Amino acid sequence: MNNTIIEGIAAPLPIANLDTDQIIPKQFLRGIDKAGLAQGILYDLRFDANGAPRPDCVLNQPAYAQAPILLGGANFGCGSSREHAVWGLQQFGVRAVLASGFGEIFYSNAMNNGLMLATVPEEYMERLLALAGASPAPLRVRVDVERLELVSAAGTVGFPLSERHRRMFMDGLDMLGASLQHLPAIQAFAARWREDKPWLADVAAGARARLDRMPAP
Amino acid sequence: MSKTLYRKLVDAHTVVRLDVDNVLLYADLHLMNEYTSPQAFAGLHERGLATLYPGQNVATVSHIIPTHADKLRIIADGDSALQASNLKRNCGRHGIPLFDTNDRFQGIEHVIAPEHGMIRPGMVVICGDSHTTTYGALGALGFGIGTTEVEHLLATQTLVYRLAGDMRIRIDGRLPFGTTAKDLVLMVIARIGAQGARGYVVEFCGSAIDALTVEARFTLCNMAVEAGARGALIAPDATAIGYVLEHCPDIAGDAAMRARALAHWATLASDPDAVFDVEHAFDAAALAPIVTWGTSPDQAMPVTGQVPQARNASDTRALAYAGLASGMPIAGVAIDHVFIGSCTNGRIEDLRAVMDVVGSRKVAPGVRAMVVPGSGAVREQAEREGIAARLVAAGFEWRKPGCSMCLAMNDDVLAPGVRCASTTNRNFEGRQGRGAITHLMSPAMAAAAAVTGKITDVRTLLEQQA
């Protein structure tokens, strides 16, 4: 699979402020691993209160069932920090989301997991959503991460992505592995910081020890 | 070069500049809960890595914990119980301080950290929870992260941090009778929108902010994230420093350290000529008690007003979900449930405000009203002050601490169609239970709703008492 191009059917989900609580509700967050999250994705939108698929949900229409791209509303992924929203979308088969803007923590979580988020100018987004709504056949979109370009029936438009995030997506950069290379610098910083500002050192351990010394009521 | 307080904090904590947008940022404190940390620990174990500085990390069981008043709290749900026992195992293995399920001081992370002196001006505080912006109230840069970053923090005590822009929100004027920091922040969010501060760290200033207590500032900074902010800050003043010294005996009791700390804290302000990318100004004097009418925290209005016309599809959707019609007065809408608690409004001053409104009144017939203190210490304090006994006599449920019905991840979940007056931070669709309707408001306003059974302008009750 070409790692720089995501191409396929784009499912319209034009709901503003679609928060991560809605992307994956709380009852699906009780695990201690990342498994089995696809079922919870957009649960209340996809299923009714009895667990039956809602016919009004685009993701339940056969043509969109495998859509690798979502067309979201403004401020997609706002709210809770839960990374389960990103893991779940990926397990559900989503590889890219296009929206006029994204919640900040959701954005970082997506970048750290290789879920592509394309921040699209509002008027292009509106044209895309109009086309997706009007066309009898599902709209297709091509997200070119190398060229930072979206191609669709609405035309071609660029999207912003930092060089770091572009490299992480294309090369699968191991962020923690890279940071561990800086460990000597971190340790030197920490030693200096503790010397300079001892009142900020080990505050958690200090608080716990103080509480443990308190007599019972 | 002159700098904003935000830039000073970032620059001071930068270990390495990675590129034009990113730095390796050192964290003085990292807080964890049971549900966003398990996969991070698992990642460390896969790599065979240890926690670099365990004493700068702390964990609490907060989100899944039941809040019934039984002496011993037992988590009935098997998966949730596993999350709690897994957290205990991970903290034990890594030497990380823990506030476990039946710990006397257990509570919501953002309530226990400051009350036990873990938050100090000039810190960077990070947590796998979006409401970590709370700590700006003490001049500490706090913000939420995801689980991949939790793993990174445990292993390196740092974060690959994308720099934010600088926004300043000035609020002058005196908060009118019957209004609180909750009304203030809901007004700000309604005015700038749910993405109005996205990409920015917001510094709050002005005479209205200066007059707020530290607990009120927690409420304000806590909800800045609901405007999309990546952080919130208030330059530490005498009020903030008084709070810190009161809660940090290790500093207060060591004259030399105290002097050094005070000297450092005096530098924690934006330079007079520092430039902000965006500035807003609001007048607190015009504020009325605020309630939300929709499904986003920016869909908020004065309690004296009429439910607005839909401006767009999202308003239409929200009105339908909330079961409200444009043009109807919001005051008088009947409520079924009241929830008082959360990291936004679960502190002692919030409970005092509730008691002041309740007085000798009773919870209205047919209303279920729950009080969930933010922590064990808050609960004990409220019991000592007689607040608990008074609220119980009025018909409130007096429960044990946790996040509870703010996000309904434990067994405190609302049934479909139930309408709740809530002191929490999010009125999202389904947040308190599928199909349940949330109206965000201040603790005083929630108390007024509890005793009248409907959304009520708390000033009318307070005037009767006066």
C-alpha cells in the first residue's frame, strides 16, 4: 500500500463540534488495551437505543460502509482527550478525516497514530459536502500526503501539515524512540532544574508522604 | 525581548528545540487516571522501559469509581474493576504515588492535585485529561494529552510539544450579585465560540479576574478548553500565592526556600509590552446567571432570556435534541435531575454556594438531586462545616468523590429524556447518558433548580433570603 496516498469513498458527517464523547462513548473505554474499539465508533449515531442500525446514518448505507475517509463538520474531535477515538476510527477503517478544523488534543493523538487529518478551507469543505449530498454515487477523494493536496470533483486544494507530522506519517517515525536519544539532555536539564527550583521537585511523592503521615480522623 | 507569561513558561521548560513548531517540554508533574493510562504502561512494558522520575507522577482512580456512600467502595463492573486494579499494579511496579479507590484522599485529579499542594506557580503540569487547563489558576501551564503522550511522559518526563499562539482575554468590572466564575466562563465561551480559542493559550486578566478566589479561577481555567484553548493562565498574584503557601507546608515552613520561590513567582507575568496574537475584552458588570440550552458549551444564554432562533444546522439539531423551542423562556423549563460536582465545580466553595441557596428549602418533589464532592478532603470539610447534614436534610444525595455523572463513565448514568441541571463542563449529546439533556450552570443555579424543580434565576431566591 502506498503510504502517502489515501484514496476512496468519503462519507459525509457534517455535524459541527462532533466531540470525542460522540466519536466513542464512555461504555467503550473500559479496557486496558486498544482492542475492540471499532464497535463503539459513533455508536449513538449508528445504532438506536435498542442496538439496531439507524438507517439515517450514512455509515450504515452499504455504499459508505467501507469509506476510508470522513468529511467532518467544524471543530471535529473537540472535547475529551481520549485517544480511543483515534484508535477506534482506525479500527473502523477510517484513514483520513477532512474538516475545517479539529480539536487540539484529538489532532495530536491522530498524528501520533498515523490517522491523517486534513484541515480544509471552509468553502472547499462546503462544496465537498454539497457534492457528497447531491451525487447519486458516493463521492471519492484523494488525499496526497506527499504533495499535501486533496483531489476530488470539487477540484484540487492544498492542506497544511507540519513537516514533522508529514514525516511521521510517511516514515512512521517512532516519537518515543527519537526522544530517548535526548535522555542525557533531559537528565542534565532535570538536575539543573531541581538545583535551581527545589520547591518544584517531586511534588507528587512529597504530597503522598505528607498525607500518609497524617493521623486517621 | 518582551514575552508573554506563556512563552516564559515554555522557554523555561524547553529541554531541546526540535524544530520551528515543536520543543521537548519538561513536565514538573504528570497526573494519571485509570482509563487513559493503561495502554501507556503496556507500551512501556513492551519496550522494557521504566518511569524516569516516579516522584513527579501521580495517579488517581476517578472516572470509573462508584459514588454510593457505602463504607467500602466496590467497583461492580468487571472491566472497570480491572482498570482500577491494573492502575494499582502499574503504580506499584513503577513506584508512582497513587490515590486508590478506598483512599481517604481519593478524588478527581484536578481537585486533589492543588488541594494537596502539588500545583505551584511556574510549573508545567500534564495529564491525559482535557481539563488539565485548570492549573492556570495558579500560574502553572496545564494541558491535556493522549495516551501515546502519557507513555512518552512516563519514559522521559517530557513531551514533544507543539507551540500554541498567545491570546489574552481581559475581563473588567465587578461580578454582579448572583453570578460566579461559572457564569463568566460560560459567557466567554458563548461569545468566542467552542473553537474561539483553538490553537491558543489564553491568559485571563482584568479587575474581574483579580477579584476571583483561587477556586473560582480553577472553574474559569478549567472550562477554557471548552472554547478550544490549549491552556489557560492567570499571572500569580497575592491571592494565588496565599493559596499555594497555605497548601504547601514544605515551602511555607522553610524560610530560605520560601524566599527563593517568592522571588521566582514575582517574575511570572507577561511583560508590559508583550504582544498577543489575539485579544478580547469583556465587561463582567453586565453578566447575568448563564445556562446552556444546547449540546455545545457555547450554546449558552442568560437565564432571563428566550431560547434563541437556530442560526445554523447545528443549532437546529441541538434544539431538537434538547426538546426546546425557539422563543420560549429558558427559566421555568422543568428539570428531573440535579448534579452537583466535577472538576469544574466540585470544591468546597461550590458546596457552600449550594448550601447558601438551599437554606431551609427542600429538593422539589420528583427531582433527584445528587452532590458528588470532588475529593475525600472536600467531602470531609463539607461534613465538618455542616453542609452535608443540611443538604441531606433538604433531600440531596450526599455521595462519595469521583467524576461521576460529569461523563457518566461509572454507574451514575441518566436515562434517555431525563433533563439535568448540572454544574459540569460539557453538555454534549449523550454525555450524561444516551438521550439525556444537560443544562450547564453554576452551583448556585443548580441549587435553585433543585429546590424549584425548574430552571430558575437564582437571584430571585437569594433576594427572598436577603
